[in-house]
Amino acid sequence: MILHQERYLDYIQKKGVGKNDRVASSPKSYLSYLRSVAQLLGRDITPDLLRTAQDIERVALALEGQRKPRTVRNYKSAMRQYAAMTQESGL
């Protein structure tokens, strides 16, 4: 589960994620990345889990070896947006 999922989707769209997409939907991909992270960790995505750059690095380290490096980079991109949303929204 992704806590504040709708707020996250609105946030990344306002930040321009997916603005130039022609085929795939980047916002939906970002949600999919976060769902995958939650599943791999066995935890919900919450502001307490992803608030700072250190949180993102900690989670990324836990995912290393479970997915290819490029996939982990995609996960990190989605996690950075989530952390930015939590900070900007004061969650």
C-alpha cells in the first residue's frame, strides 16, 4: 500500500512527470515502482519510511541484489518524488 497515493499521483503530475509521454504513462510507472518497493520490503510506503535522502539510500541498499541496478535506479527516482512530496506537504 502507498499511503497518500492520490496525493502522490497529483504531485508528480504537477511536477511534470509524464508531461511528454506518448505511449507509457510515467505517473503510473512511478506508482508501480513504489508498489514493487513495498512488496519487496514487505512494508507500506509511508512518509515515515521515505522522508529523507538517507531513507531512500537505506531502502535502495535493501533492494540491491533483488533487482537489476537499472530497476533500483527507477525505484529511487519514484522514492525521491515521494520524499519530496512528504517534505513539501508537511506529512
